[in-house]
Amino acid sequence: MKENRNSGATPAARILRSLSASDLASLGLEELAYVKPTVLNGTVAYAIHAADGEKLATAPNRDIAMATVRHNDLDPLSVH
């Protein structure tokens, strides 16, 4: 017998499980940006990505990347 993975789940968990991949990708799109270290021309830099993964910009250091995100009215999140 197949177990219903929604049985006993909270209402929020049931809603999250019902979202499509596209819905999940757009969560936070207007509020969040991700900052992660990357290598650009052999030098460590910090890439800024939208919540859906689209690359928005690259900054020379983490502080500038975080300030750039905040300047554009988004909340920065670090990705390691």
C-alpha cells in the first residue's frame, strides 16, 4: 500500500508539496537575492543571483555585493 506523504502534514507543508517547480523557482523572486563566491578571471569575486538562479551581477568583494543587493531593495542571502 502506498503511503500518502501528506497525511499528518501541516497545512503549510501540504501547500509547499503541491507547488510546481516553476512556482518554487519564483518564491522570493521580488524579495531575495543570493550572494555566493565565485572565481572570475582567476580572482575571487561574489556573484549575485536572483531567487530563480538568474545571474544579476558580480562584485569584487562580499561587502559590495551585499550592499548592491540592499541598494536594490532586496534581502541578501549568502550561499556557501
